[in-house]
Amino acid sequence: MNKLKLGIPKGSMQDSTINLFKKSGYTITSNSRSYYPQMDDDQIDVMLLRPQEMALYVEQGVIDVGLAGRDWVVECGTDVKEIAELVYSKATNQSARWVLAVAKDSEITSVKDLEGKVIFTELIDTTKQYLEKNSVNAIVKFSHGATEVKIPHLCEAIVEITETGSSLRANGLKIIDTVMESVTIIIVNQEAWQNQWKRTKIENLRMLLNGALKAESKVGLKMNVAEENLKPILDILPAMRNPTISSLSQDGWYAIETIIDQHVVRELIPQLRRVGAEDIIEYPLNKVIP
């Protein structure tokens, strides 16, 4: 039997990744003591791997396809193929940033002020490249965790990942620059991408994962409308394309169905009701495939 070897990130992104696969139609069951979760697809074998090392496993062909942050793929400097961005995270559906931060009361206001200073980070090579790009000579040291507390005891600055900046602020730090932005990406082994069966399986995964993410910001909307109210309803009704309009068994009545952005629904439904929409139903979506 053909098998696809899939890597998913272990740690802070593990639960959100498993949840995304669930929305995509794949159930992954993990055991806290095992690195080999079970998936309800007997053509896919799953491994839990540290996101920092995912690209290394993909490059060597230990796994065919994996999900990892672009930051760690760049940091590893591996020869893998990126086929998609998946903008989701453990906290918010937005990209994460590696930022340069200093003490809130520090006189350091830009990277130029770090000449000869010490910086702690987990993202060593990328930070060194950033400093080189800015013509700054600073000492970059690897942080084994708890990076925020190293200021001012061990260093003058850190490069740390953040989504909202709240943890940095809580630790008395301020952001003075963004070193790089990162999102989760799907990376594929170069040889696996040339295998037609694996490529089709990977493309199916990509389509369903993207569809599940797209659905998170959309909802479906159904309503019944009398013929005389049809035009006013359509004039205010947004849609991904044109709404679906169907005749009801009762003469002069129509059913309208559409998909819209979730954030507009609370304003839109009262407007629709006022111009004659009836029996309005809002429902969640699992996947939206354009």
C-alpha cells in the first residue's frame, strides 16, 4: 500500500494543528507519550516533531510533508519545497513576528544602538543575518527559554517570537523592530513532490486544510423572501459570488442562500429583516473550497 509520511508540530502548535485537521476531515488521535499519533486515513502515517527540526526531517525524506513555521525553515537553511501558507496559530489567526525587544526604560531605540551589545534568542542564524543587513556587530547567544527575563541580567536585547506583544509588555519590555514575520507553511520533500501518488495526496491535503481555514471567517446564510422584497434584499446582500436563489412551492416566494464574512453578520441580519427577509438561518461552515 502507498503511504504518505506526514509531520505535525509538537508543542504549542500541536492542539491547534490537530483541530485544523479535524475541520479538514481528518481525525488525529495522539498519546502524550508517543511520537506516532493515529490518523483515520490508513494511507497516512503521522509523526509528531519539534517545529524547529521539521524541515530537517522533510529534507532527509524521513517524512514526505510537514507543517512548520517559515521562521524555522529559513533558520535550518534546508532544501525543501514550500507549497502553501496556513495562517493559524495557538492564539490568533494571524502571522507571528520575531521582534527585537529591549527594556521599557532602555535608551536603545533602534538596532543601530546595539553595536557591541549582547542579544539572546533561539533564532540565531536569522538574527545574525538581520544584524549583518543593518551593519551592526553584536554578540548573539542562544536562549534555552525564558528569554524575556534575560534582560537586563544577561543582555541588553532579545529577539523573541510574539503574536500580540502582551507577554513582552508584561515583562517590562518594548519592541523596537521586527526581525521577520512567520506563518505556518506546508513543506514537501523534493523527491516526494515528484512522486505522482504522493503529490496528489499532498495536494488533496493542501486543498482541504486551506478550505478549513477559509471557512473559519465565513458563515452560511439562508432566508425566505417574498418576490416584492427580492431586489432590496439582493441590493444589500454581500456574497462570495452571486447568491443562490430558488423558487419555493408557494407562489411569489424565494429561498436565498449565500456565504458571507462572519464579521458582517451581526449588522446585516437586522437590515435583512427590516427589508423583508424571513426565516433567516445562520450556520457555521467546515470548509470553503473556492
